[in-house]
Amino acid sequence: MYTRHLQSLIDELGTLPGIGPKSAQRIAFFLLQSAPDRLQRLSMAVASLQENTRLCSRCFNIADSELCEICADERRDASMVCVVEDPRDVIAIERSNSYRGRYHVLHGAISLIDGVGPERLKMAELLSRMEPEGIVEVIVCTNPTVEGDATAGYIARQLKPYGIKITRIASGLPVGGDLEYADEVTLGRALAGRHIIDS
């Protein structure tokens, strides 16, 4: 029904998260009718993303250079680290304007059902930051899910020998929800009401 190139674009768009067959078709036709310079800018942006984006060597957030903007900012409180599952969680917390420390991105959560153990996450890298950076508090900001809670418990057990303050964000976020979709007020209150994790 469609030309080979158009069908190929629809198929590729359909593999993106949240894009079903109808949305993929609409986007493909929109692009087909777009001005050539718009398509060129889009193409260059996608190519540039892959070529110029890396993980921060300290916190594993998305970065354009060796360190992300947050790690490179000397005004941030280096003694406090907020541990999150995903780079999108960093963005969500930053929008709340309630936190001025640094981050550590795990790139997932422990899920034995899915075969994701601590070794598949950036756990060892988190532990290696404790003494060299003089960290005195770790705020565990994993999602309020079974996997997030399991990950929080594991982090608390691993950090206990360091004798630092280990806190977990407070309630206020819906159970089963993602930090990415929380509004700024709810997320700000959750950060303000964090509590000690018992291991």
C-alpha cells in the first residue's frame, strides 16, 4: 500500500516508545510533507545525539563532555548524592528546585524476574565514590515500585559499613508511579520528607 521507503519509516517510528501504528503513520506523513530544511535539521539532530552524547564519568548522567553540567558545577553540594534509576529522573528532580547536591544514575533497578541483578547496574561505581568524594548522605530516589524498593534496600545494605546517612524519599509519590511524571510540588515535598532506610 505504501512505498517501500515510507513503510520503512513508519515501521521504524512504530518501534519508538509510546508510538503506535496510527501515530507512526501520522508522523511519517507529516515528515513527508515537511520542508527539506526541517528534515535536514531533524536528521542532523539525531546523528549529533549519537555522536556527541555520552555518560558522565562521575555520575553516569547524560553528558556532552567528560562530566555532566551538574557534576561540573562547583556550587553543588558534593557531600550529598541522590541515587536515581534513570537520567530522566535527574531532570524531574531538577525541575523541583528542591535539591542542590549531585547525582548517581543506576541505569535501571534490581529485578530478579527480568534477570537484572546489582551487577548490571552502576552499583560498584556508586560505592567507589563514597570515600574519595567525602559523601556524607545518600538520598535513594528509586521509583516507588517493587523493583525500586528492592534496589533501595540493596543500596542501604551496601552503604551501611560507610557510616553515612542513608535516606529514602518520602511518600507523596504514587506507588507504582515514575518520578518522570511527578509534578514539581509533589516531588519537592517527597524530597523534603525523606527518611532513613533501615537495612
